[in-house]
Amino acid sequence: MSSSAPLIETSRLLLRGHRLADFEMIAALWSDAEMVRFIGGVPSSREASWSRFLRYLGHWTALGFGYWVIFDKATDRFVGEIGLADYQRDMVPSMDGMAEMGWVLNPEFHGKGYAHEAALAVLRWASQQLDRQLCCIIAPNNTPSLHLATKLGFVAQCDTYYQGAEVRLFTRPVDGKQTAEQAGGE
């Protein structure tokens, strides 16, 4: 089990573990009202972003999986974050024992295929390293993320609520029936 995020490269992206020097970029991302529009709708304070940042690091140490920061290789610009987590969410149906996939990108990188490219790389890593079923929850009005989840092989299970907000729960087959390449390739 790895205690830190492995380095992953794609044709355009570099995914690496979080570093202390990344915190200001991450705090700025999570304080952006446009970026959080479908993720609770409330920009994060520095304090909330710091807790999230530490949670990302802790996932790797405690569980051997977690989140990566995403950079554009050509420009070295911060694109966003992507990864897998176990947040112990108090919701029905339960996601206990699953690895929850999530992605957030700076709005300027939306619609350019970066989330898809990064997600395929994470799914390839997960297929070799995890034996947990993958899931994700997405606001039903977040059309781009709903489309991406489906393109990646996630299947809608139900609409439910988390912390008073409606979310759609998706799961992804764990047995490899649909590989990352079959889900749309790079």
C-alpha cells in the first residue's frame, strides 16, 4: 500500500500528489463560486480548504488511495484535482466499502477533455491497485459531470440526498467488464 500518490502522466497531463506549496492554488479553486456551483454551491473558506487538503494527504497514508493535483504538462498550469476517497458519507444508500471518485477543474479548463483524460488515467491506476467498487455522486443538474461519469462507465443507481441536497449515485463495475479504454480511451 502506497502512503503517497504515485506520479501519473498522460499525453497532456501530469497527476501528482499534493504538496504544501499547492495549498494556495487549491484554496483559490475551492473559493471560486463557479467551480463549487454543483458541489454544495458555497465557496470554501481557507479553513475548510485546509481541512480538505489534509484529508487528501491522509487518504494516501491510511487507505493507499486518494487525490491527485492535475497540471497541464505543456504550460505547467494547475488544472484541478481528481481522485478516489472514502468519506464515510452518512447517506442512503450507503457507499461503505466503495471508493468514491471525484473531479474538480478550474472553470477555464472545462470542456477541453482534461477531466476525461485525467479520469481515464485514475481508472487505469485503480484497476491495477484497488479491489473496491467505484462510485460517485453528482448533482442531477450538473450535466457535464453526469455525461463524463456515463462516458467513464459509471451507471446511475438512484437519486438520493446528501446533506439536504439531491444527488445521483453512480457505481462502476468492479470486475473489469468495461475497461478505461472501452469507456472512451484517450
